[in-house]
Amino acid sequence: MPMPTEERVSQLVAELVARRGFDLEGVAIAAAGNGELAPVRVKVTVDSDGPADLDAIAALSRDTSELLDAAGDFGESAYLLEVTTPGVERPLATARHWRRAQGRKVRVKLADGAERIEGKARFDARVGRLADDDATIALVIGGRVKPHRVHVPLADIAEAVVQVEFNAPGAAELELAGGIAPGRPVPGEEPADLAAPGQHSDTPTEGVAE
């Protein structure tokens, strides 16, 4: 029996994810081993405005497993389900990503033809507040030494990826950024990603942290 597509699984789980107060960030399906009988890994990535606790992720994982089993798209084929939150080094692709990344350090690449920021098309910055119309983002550049704020249209940004930080940001640059998004970790104090993997089988499994 052919495996369901990532689009199909996304359609199946989207309503459940939203009902639990999460946003569906993506579904990835890949082989979990070698050979024709090897199970596939189904990774469902979710996010929310507030902090995602392990119990909520584990409960969502169990319900997602039951939903996929009931839909029957995998038939008798084995699959490994992992419900997880985005990793630290995540790309920022939507307005909500930028809103949730406030206070974080990002590596920015401007689109071709966009106005350069102080002559640069690539630079590091700390994310500030997103405009009310979701069209412009405030970015703090200059680091700890000469932090200052610029405003960049989201349409001018081709790529932006959150960076891992091992030290706390400077007080001045964090103040210019408007602080850290509510419920988000303090830069320099990175928590482990939350994940609740489950295994498709005849016996129920409980979500655990990786």
C-alpha cells in the first residue's frame, strides 16, 4: 500500500492541531531504516504563542496517532510518529514566526533588488517588534557595542534563520528589541526541543521527551 503524502497527513491532522491551540508548522515523512519493510518516520512540527509543555505535546501525539490509525491511510504498514516543536535554528517564514522570535538573534539575507541595510545584503540582527500590519519588522543591529534599530519590510527579506546563542544579549540591544516574546526562552539559555514520539502498534504508547 502506498504511503500517504505529507500534504495528506497535514490535511488529516490540521484540525486537531488547531483545536489543541497549536499551529501546524509542517509534516515530514521519511524512511526510518533500510529495506522495503522498514517503517517510515512521520514528523509533525507544531508551535504556539505560549510555551509548549511536554504534557501538551505528549497528549497531542497520542491523539494524532489515534487519528492517523482511524483514517487508515497507512494500512498495516508500520510508522513512527514524532510530534515536536521547531528547533532553535529555525527559518522565519511567516509573520507569526517573526512575532514569536522577538528578542532572538537572526541571520538575515535580503532579497535581490531590496534596499541594503547600511550597505549590506547579509547581516546579523536581533528581532524587534513586528508592525501592527505585519508588513515591517524592527531589527536591532550593531551588536552589544553600538546597538541601533532599523525597520525592514518583510517583503525585502529573502531568508532569516534564528541563531543559537551561548551568551545573554546586551541589555541595550534587548531593550531596543522590546524584550523577549512572552513565553519564549531567554537567549543563551536554550532548552531542549520538545518532542513526543510514538509508535504505531497494537499497544498504545505514551509520549516521552527525547
